[in-house]
Amino acid sequence: MLRFPTGTLGAQSFPTTLIVDRQGRLAARALGGQIDDVLESMLQPVLAEQQS
């Protein structure tokens, strides 16, 4: 189960999309339905991060 510090997430509507980076940090959040282009634009910076 993912745990986030109190007050940092606030996912109160559904659907909610969370993008978590390689270190387990919340990298992006989107509330409501999203189209493919929006999701891809949210994922690209995370995927481009250097692997450690």
C-alpha cells in the first residue's frame, strides 16, 4: 500500500491518477478522467529521469 505524508495527496475525486517516480515520490496527480495525450505528457518526465 502506498503511504503519503498527511495533507500532500488529497485525492478526493474519482478517478484520480497518481504518477510515482522511481524513488517512490509523488511526481504528478490528475483528478478526473484524462485522455492519452495528457497521461503521456505526465509520464514522460518521470520516464526520462536517470535510473540510479
